[in-house]
Amino acid sequence: MADQLLTNLWNSIVSGVKSKGDINPPLWRALDNAVPIILDGTTVVIGYDVPFQPDGRFLELPGNQAVMQTVLSTI
């Protein structure tokens, strides 16, 4: 049940980010390759398989963080 909640939440976050702003393939790839691990209070902890770890850097770019913050504030 908790796993399904986390999966549904992560899918909502990913689709929300993709529907906001301009087309952003690096950010979208980073989100698509991320694996939700746990929901810790209001924090979604994600991880990457080794080949996809470099994609995580796209989540740290200020413009991408702003888009994600907008989406997260509505979920």
C-alpha cells in the first residue's frame, strides 16, 4: 500500500513537472530515470541506478528546481 502511494505520488510529480514550462529533455530524463525509494514525512527520497546517476545533477539546476518547487507546492 505504501509502495503504491509512493509510486502514485512520484508519477504525479513527474507528470506535473513535464506539464510545466518549456520542453526540458535533460530534466525529464533525470525524472524518468529516478527511482522513488521512500516517503519521509513530506520528503520524497529518490535514487538512481549507477548508469543514470549523472542525470541527478539536472535536478540541482536553479531553473529546474523552480519548476519542481512549483509542482511540489501543488501536490
